[in-house]
Amino acid sequence: MRDPKTGNVPNESKLQRALMPNSRMFLLFLIVFAVLTFFFSDRLWLSIGEGVIILLLIIYSVIMRARKRRTLERYIESVTYDTESARNNTLQNFPLPMAVFRPADSQVIWANQNFFDICGRHKPSVDMRITDVIPEFSGRWLLEGNTQCPELLEYQGRKYQIHGNLVRTNPDDAASYMGITYWVDVTDYEKIRLEYYASRPIIAVIVIDNYDELIRGLTDRKRNELRDAIEDKLLQWCEGKGGFFRRYDRDRYLYVFEERHLDELRENKFASLLDIVHSVTSPSGIRATVSVGVGRDGESLDENYNFAILGTEMALSRGGDQAVVKNRVTFEFFGGRGGEVERRTKVKSRVMANALSQLIQDSSKVYVMGHRFSDLDTLGRRVLHRAQIRHALPHRHGCQQDGGRPAPRPDAQRAGIQQGLPVAAGGVPARGQPHAARRGGHQPARPGGKCEPARGLHPRGGH
């Protein structure tokens, strides 16, 4: 048995190993019998014969042991050579392009043929640098400890994902590093990925926001002609986008198209749609205007549709004649250059209230703040928004100052409200960044004191 602490074999085990039958033990017994025969027997020829046989056995054993040693050495050399050959052959015939270079000066130490095929060369040249043949390449990411290049490298119309690592060639020299890179051609996969995101469905809801004013006092025939004229303009705008366009209400249209066309609409700020509808006028001289809500980045078509509905409500609450793009976290506003369509009806008030309530529900913090110089109008609106917040968020009351500290104001304490986000006239939050107010009735705004509507940038819960 082997001692687990010292790793040495006890004497009993050594003795047992010595007494095990083997060639050495047999030779030892033969030598002993030959010596006994020589000294204690009168037959000298017998002891001499035994000695000769023993000598021949010893010579044969030595020869066979030497032969086995040479055979084993040849086998080890063969295995080592085969392993080295297999490794070299693997590197040469590796299916991916490989390049070994020095990060200090980008000089190529070794590369396989696949890498030279990328560079358009059949064999390496003296003092070849990887940056000379591929100027877009940089090995900084290897020096930063990364094993994958953070960006795809595009070269001669192909895109490559580069993997690699650093190897220290001289343990005594900290600067002696060798970079090994593997180049994976991901052009086809990148095309599929870009096509996937470009073909993501986007839902747009288009509302004729002054439809009642356009058809007021018109006959049914004139109403249909006016609506058909607007639809023709909308269909003209939809051409070339490969989308799906349908009217599902008297003044509402549904348009489904792909993400690839959204960037073009953003560039011209949806002016192509808003302006083409302006060309339609009623007999009384009122120009047609539309509000567009675009829903994108949703987990499903239903969520995109809800985003689009919320976008139209936000556009109507801001006066109409504009487009609003809504994703999971933010709103984007485009247009709104025409005069505001004033329709202070119950529908308009409900739309504004629903939009503001949705913003409050999607926000983790809600701030209510008045003008710099407080007045009764500001106080009344703060009371109104306080009540709306309590109704929208029954499980969490009120707002808090920056830092999470409740900061009741003297005049707001009587109204039962606390400090928060500034709200513009009309009940819609003003745009810009939120800023905190000091205690008291006269509150100076911070630099850039525009305010932004509370948006769903955080998960619901908490104040």
C-alpha cells in the first residue's frame, strides 16, 4: 500500500514486489544452483554447463531489453512526429483564415493560405505587416484583454468577425507578445440579421384630426368626395413601401409597413405625408390635417398597435398635424408646423387625459411643478394633476423631490400636493429635462429649465 501522506511504498510492499516471479529471480536461482553444484558436487561439467546456460540467458535478456528500448524510442519518436505533423497540417489546412502577428508592429509571423486568399496574395512577403494589406484592422482589442473584436471588420465587400488571443513568447520579457487571430466570414449571417431588423413590422394609425370641421355643412356626396380625395393622397404616399393600408373607421386608417422605410420618414420628419394631405381643402377653405401615431419595437403586433394608438392620442393632445413615433421607452415628435386645431370637446379632453394617465402609469417617478412665480392657475393645475396621479397610481401616492425626499410646499400643503415635474398650460407636460424646485412659492428654474413629460423609462413600482 502507498502512504497517502508521503507517497512512498512501505517496506512490506517492496519485499512483496521483490518476491514476485520475474526473469531476474529465475536467473538468481540458477546462479545459486550453479554455485552450489560447483562447490558441493563432484560433477564439474554439470556446473560449467549451468554457468554457460546462465550466461547465454543473461546475454539474451540484455539484447532483448535493448531491442525493446529501441523499439519504444522509435515509437515515441513516431508519435511525436505524427503529432507535430498533424498539428502543422491542421494549422495549414485550418478551415478559417488564421494570422499570427506581433501586436507591437503588426508584423505577420505566420498565416495560413486562407488568410492570404483574403489579402489577395499567394505567399507572404518579407516584413509583411497586417495593417499594410488590411488597413481597417487594429489589434487594440487584443491588448485590452478581449478575445473577440467588438466590431465587424469589412474588407473587399465581406464582413469578418475576428476572434483571437495573446500569447507571451518570452516569460522574462513582459512586452514579448504574439497575437493569434481567427477570421470568421459572417457576411451572409450579417445580411440575414440586418434583413430581420429591417423587415420588422411597424404599425401606423393615421387620424384625420379635423374631420368634423372638414365635412361640416356638406352633403353626403361632398363628404364622400372629400374623404376619397384624402384617401387618394394617403395611398399616393403609401406607394413604394410595400405596406398594408386600410380604413377601419370614418376618419382612421391603419398602415402596416416594414422598419426599413422608417428612417426615410424620420429624415424628412414625415413632411411628405403631412404636406400631401394639406393639399386637400374643403369647400369652406379648411385644409385637411392628419395626426400619425407610429408604434415600433414592440414584442408583438398588438403591442405595436397600442403604441400607435398612444402616439395618435399624444399627437392630438399636442394640437394635431404631426407624427409621433412611440417605442418601449420614448416618444419622438415630428411636424406640428401648422396652427393648432382648437377642439376643446369632451373627446379632446378625454384623449388628453388618457394620454397623460398612460404616461403617469408607465413612469417610475412623477414630478409636478408650477411656474417660477406661482399663481392661482398654477395652484389649480397642481391640484388637478395630483388627483390624476392618485387615480392613476392608487398604490403609490404623490411625487417626490430629487433624491427621494418628500418636500411639501407651504401653499401646496394646503392643496394636498408635493413638488414634481413642471406642467405646461393645457394639461400636457412640457418637453425638456425634469428639474427640482426649491421649497417656497418662488422657484428659480435650473439652466435649460425646459421640462419633459414623464415617460416609461423605468419599470413600474415605487415613487
